[in-house]
Amino acid sequence: MHPATLLSMTLLLLTVHLTLATPTPAPGDAPGKRQCDQDCRCAKGIKPGMYCWGCGAVTYPGDLSGVEGDYRNRVFECGTEEQDCCMYGEIKECSGGGAGLCSW
């Protein structure tokens, strides 16, 4: 096989692999803008990660003035300390205060 053909095939296969290996989230699945100034609180001793309200990891949603929609449909990020808490947008896994995503 000619070296140029081999190189072309290798680049094509690499491109296909990378495209399939890093899918982008579907519209409506992305957590949205991060808000870390509303003073939400996470439970003591939980593992840092992303949590729906229904997981029980977030103990206080914080100041919700200016927040549209129901905070129970949003995803929260907890850090290593109680006050290390950020709120993101609504996602379907957290609908109705569900526990669809607990530390992902």
C-alpha cells in the first residue's frame, strides 16, 4: 500500500474514533450556567461531585431571588466543604426533585 494512502486512512480512522469517543451533550441535557454566589450548602462528608436536589446532598438551595423555575429541577455541584456549592440549570434527570444523578 502506498504510504500516502496509509496515512490518509490512518487520519480518517483517528478522526472517526475521536468523534465517537467524545460525544457532545444533547440540547437540554447540559447543566447550564454555573452560579456559585447564591450561598447554597451541601451535606457534611459527601463526596465532591454533581447532585440533583433529590439526592439529599444539598441541604439548602441558597438565595433563589432571580432564579427562574424550580430549584428542585436543577443540578448542584458540591466541593470538599459545606459552603463549596454551586447551582447549575435544570436537567431532565433532576425533574420533580428526582435523584437521577447523584455524584457524576
